[in-house]
Amino acid sequence: MASIDSITSSDFLKALTRTQTDLNITIGELRPLTEELYDKTLEVLYDCFLNDDPLTVGLGQKWSQTYKDVWIGAFKDNLSFVLVNKENGDVMGVRLIKGLKRGTREGSMNVDEFEPGPLKELVRILQRGYELSRFFERFDAMEAFQFWGLCVPKKYRQRGIATLMIQSAIKLIENLGFQSFYIRGGASNNYSKKIYENLGFEILAEIEYDTYTVDGEHILKGKTGDNKSMKEYMLYKTLDKHQ
């Protein structure tokens, strides 16, 4: 595969199907996040992020059309997938992926485009993490796969699905034909950080919630529970050409 931009929907589906087989996934079916799955996926994201994500909860972000549009914007990169329960059609896991190019902002979002409020501050801290990681300054890469959102509904947790979704995403990229690639990811909670680190991701930067300030104000201090920081990660893989 020449570049992220050259991935077609057919390429993606074939690679995802192969990934299901390679990893012997029987708990559910990996499916591309296409438009007919948007509503179910948004319901899962609502449950995960509005209730459990320390940044979203700590900043007081509520469900809104603008917030929803941010998620849908990520869907439209057509690099994301879900794990579906074949018996009842439930979305059991979500792995959002975006293409990141040298010179772009965090997820192509510009904090100045948002009205004052929790969402603006959420974008600001994500952008700050990206800046601190100095990803493209550190590594000789023109593009990267950005792991942008990971979610498992409460009823399907404690089954290893979150780890499986990250493993599937890595294998998917391999199956797309990339002989070498960079993945950039971020984690705002303890559980996600543990998964990234167990899978060999390198820590690039960390923002401690209690000391993070905006205009001198500690806007997250004491609001994130047991989750004390957000970390930025990187994984580089190069494959044997005979694989």
C-alpha cells in the first residue's frame, strides 16, 4: 500500500475480513464503520464517553450536535471498525482510526473553531498532548494512523474486547499491505494506558490532570477520580517483506 489516502473501501473490507481470520476472532464480527452503523456506534460512544471518560466527565461535556459532529467527522475517514454481536446486532466494541499527515493538527481539529465551553477545552487538551508528543519532529514519517477513540459498552466489558480491538487495528494495518507504519494513540484513563503499554507502545508525553492549567486555572483538578493523567503513545512496526 502506497499511502493512507490510497486505501479503498474494498481494500479495507478485505483486510478486515482477513484480520478476523488471522486473529481467530469468534466473540463477534469485525465490520467497517459504515453509515448504517453510525447510530448504534454513537449510542455506544455516548455511554462510554459521557459517563466514563475522565476528560469528558471532568470538563462537564454534554451530548450536543457539535459533539456528535466531531465523532461523525472521524467516522468519515472510513478507517474505523466495530465488533458486532452476530446474535443480536449489538456493537460490542468501537475502534476509531484517522489518517494523520505531517503538519496537521490533532485530528485536523482547530481549537479556535469551537465556541467557549467544555468541547473547546477538550480539543485544547488533546491538541496540547499532540504538541507535547512532537510526533513528526521525532520520527521520520510523513503520515501515521491515529488511534482516536476506543470504546466497549459496559455489558461487554471484562472480556478482553478493548485489547482485542487494538490488536485487530494493528493487524488490519498489516493486512492492508503496509510494510512499515507508525501508529499514534492517546489514552485518558488508567485501563487504556495499561493496554497500550502492555502491547508495546512507547510513551511520548504525559499531561497530569491536577496540574493542567488554562489561563492559570486548574480546570481538571480533583475531577478525574483515580485517573491522574493522559498519555500520548507511539508504535512503529516494520514487517518482513515475505510475510
